[in-house]
Amino acid sequence: MRDALEGSQAIARAVGMCRPGVVAAYPITPQTHIVENISKLVADGALHCELVSVESEFSAASVVLGAAAAGSRAYTASSSQGILLMAEVVYDIAGMRLPVVMTCANRAVSAPINIWNDHQDSMAVRDSGWIQIHCTDNQQAVDTTIQAFRIAQDLDLPVMVCVDGFVLTHTLETLDMPDQETVDRYLPEPAFARRLDSANPLSMGTLVGPDYFTEIRHVQHRASCRALDVIAAADRDWQALTGRASGGLLTVDGDPDAKIGVLAMGSVVSTFREAMETLPGGKKAKLINLRTFRPFPAQALIDACAGLRHLVVVDRSLSPGLGGILATEVKAALADGPKMPKIHAVALGLGGRDVPMEAWTRLVALAKDAPEPFHILDLDPAKLDPADL
């Protein structure tokens, strides 16, 4: 059914149709609207679940950990400092192999305080063991949220659905919302392999010494790698039901014979797609949308980069002292591929700075000019204090 909805409202409805047993979250901009809308669904009787109001994000993560361990479908949402406050439990959830789903409304991390969008928060917990999937628009946010509950249950791994704060969460779009029957057909009944059962007692997350810890981390890594096939299959099955695909592991647009490519994640991909269609010469480069960030789809990326001489990797976050986080991972992944392109690391849109369509042309030009190893687009020297450099 077509409906005009704010992104947060649409995500809340998608969560509701997945019938979670427990929802717990703490308000933080720009995530707050999601759980506000879920609370309205509960108040109106449209969703029957335990909606737990907590005093912090740490507690929110702890509640959904316990709920999933008890066998309940569980959901939370957070952003920025909230993600960092729950970081300890984020690692616990992944290490205990609990199928929790979280929406990360991507936002910059302070200091200085900034409430606008970039990817620093989800990048800060990229090694926690959660699957991470990035959405380019609100239709993808809806569909990926539903897919996330299936992926999490199939793998006994938590899934973080990353949506750009404000750019998506607070934007009104006309969306195709699935009906409850479709979601019920798509999702299996909640049945978790790892759950507490009084008839079959077990311990979770207990002390493990050096003699077993390595093996446990290896098993977690192998399970994450298997997620590549599960994510792709979940998207194919959703397309079979609805006629819509969300992009699987990654998608490629533009001239298949192009020698220059641009790789990005999140809402800037929509901006670049429009630029390709409207700007002169826009289609002469290839656009790679990396939808799945964890596990990292190395082979799919190698295949997508075949024939490219230059690849501009767009980072919406950075690692001080290193540069682009995504670019560093792309370089590592492509190291095993034959005749891989030269990588150009570019950061843009940090702290919510606007990314206009013209940025597409400038990114393509940067590849031709062979800039320094790490380049920040739209850096204004006049705003820098020489004493700080």
C-alpha cells in the first residue's frame, strides 16, 4: 500500500509488522521518532509487545539482550553517543549470538556536539560482531528492517540497520508499505537456537579462559562470513514476494565499461544516482553502492571493480591518524584481486555537511587528478586555526 510517511514512522511500522515481543530504547536525536511511533502502535493496540522505558542506552541494550536470550524477538534503536554508551552490551549480544535487531540512526559523535548525519557511530562498533547493512532511502529502510529479523534468526547473529539521521529518519516520502500477511509469510516463527530453557539449562557469556577464547571468536567470525549468502538470499526472497530488491550485498550503476568508479554507502548514493542521470557526462563513471558493510563482501567488490583503473571511496567518517575507514577496508579487500584499481580515499559530508549533486563531478575529477592519499572534500582552510595544524 502506498503511503506518505516520515522515515522514522515507516521504520516503526515495519518493526511492528515483525511482531517483536520486546522493544526497549532510550530517546536520542535523531532516533527518538522511531520508538515514539512504536509506542503509539502499542498504545493504539496495533502492536502487542513489552515496550520497556529505560534510563539509558546501556539499559536498553541489556533489556533486549535478556529478551532475546529468553527466546523473544527483540528490537532497539539508538544513535551517536547512545551507540557508544551501549557498546559493552553490543559486544555481549554479538558474543552470545543473540538475534537482536537495532536501527542505528547514523549521527556524528562528539566532541564537539553535532546532531547531524555521518557514519562515525556505527563505524565505532564495526568490529563488535554485528551484521551492518546501510540503506540509501526509506523504502530500503523499511524492507531491510523486515529482512533483518529473518537474517538475525537464520544466523543467530544481531543485525544493525543503518539509516542516515535526519536525511532519512525525518524525511517524508511516498513508500510502498507491505501488508501484515506478506510479512508473516516472509518471517519464520520465532525459534532461537540459543535461548535459556529451564528444561535444558545452559550458561551464556560466562568466563572463558585462553584455552577456548580463540575458538569461540573463530566460530563467531565464520558465522559472520556465512551471512553473505544469507543476506543475499533474504533479499531475493523479499523481491519474490514484493517485487522489490534492496540491493543484496552491493549494486552497480552507470557505464559497465567505465574506467573510473565511485564507491559509497547510505543516502549519498541516491544523490549520486540523480547526478548520474542529470549532470552532463554523469554516466561515464561507475557507482558502487556498498549495502552490506559487515560482513565485508570482498569477492563481490572485486567483481564489481573489474575493469576499473581508479576507484574513489567516499567515507562519511574518518579515523584520525589514518584517514578514511571505509577506504582502508576497501584497499585491504581488493589486495587479493587481480588488476585492481588505484584507490582514492575521500571524506565528505562529515557532521551533516551538505553533499550536493555537483560533488559527483568533483569526485570523478579527483580520480583523474590523482590527489593525496586522503582528501577531505569541501575543507575550508579559512576555518582552520594554523596553531592547530
